[in-house]
Amino acid sequence: MADYINPHTITDTNGNYLINNDDPTSGYIVSDNNNDRILIGFDKDGFGSNNDFGMKISKQGFDVKTASNSNLIMSSAYNMLKIIATGTGVITAPAVGDVSYVDVTHGLGIRPVVIAFGYPPAGGQFWGPDYSTSFPVVFYGLTAGLYVYDSFMQVQVSSTIARFSVSRGSSSAAGAVGTWTFQYYIMQETAV
């Protein structure tokens, strides 16, 4: 807990500074008492050429003022994806040769990044609803002793919706029949 505060410095009870702004050539610095780890505010050209203001955080053991980009956890000099929506949904497996889908409206006006994971119905040969895989999900069923393409789960993205679909192949394997569950993360670049 800090016991001394002035407009420029916050120190701990041992006098070690935690937040400091005594250096006119940099913004506010947050220290872990071993290294300066967080810089918020001014850093001459510290966020790219002619870009003097921002925020950056260094990895443990590195001084934020001198750390290379590879030793930073984050820097506002670079664009970042931010999760703007997340959720789950279900799709009932269609008949063989058909497609079922669920639309999730995001209304962003741009095509965002979507990361999704699918959970097939129980009854698969090697995995079931306790396991997931990232999209696209290809499900092979066992038919007459051979593994045959049975189902395919994917996501397609437009500027207004993310469409999650399950298509059934020509296989009649029972492992893909039932309810497919999906989990999704819609992300947007925030520093556009």
C-alpha cells in the first residue's frame, strides 16, 4: 500500500517507487521494484516514428523503457484484436446431403475475425461432446469398416452475420446425427 503520494510519485512503505513521473522525457512508469514494467503516456518516438503517446508493458525482467518489441507483452503501437461478442449455439444435424445453419448477427459493417469450436454429437468413434476442435470440424464416421467423410462444420462471415453450418456428406454413419454445439468468439481490430 502506498504511504506517500505527490503529483509525480507513488511509493511503497519502503520508499520504493511504484508509479513515477519525475522524468520529463517519459510518461507515468509503474515498477515492480525490480524493473520499470508499464509506461503510460509520453515516450519520444516510443510508439513508432512521430508517435510519442501510448502504453506499453514489458515482460518480467525487462525495463519497459529499453525493452525490444519482442520483450513487450503489449504495445499500443500495434493494433490488437479485442473480443466483442462470444456465445454458444446448437445446430441439429441435417439429412445426408443437406446443410443446416444458424446465423449470429453482429452488425459491425465489416467482416470480423471469428474463432469457433465445435462439439459433435455423442457417438463418434474417437471423440464426442467432451471434446472440441477448432473450425472447420470434419467428422468421419465408420461405415463398413472404413472411415468415411460424414459431416463438416464451418463458419462463414459477412459484414452483418456469422453463419455456423453443419453439412452431411454421403456417409450414413450414425456418429454425426444429433445436435452439434458450437462456441464462438467474434473479434475486431480495435485500433482501426
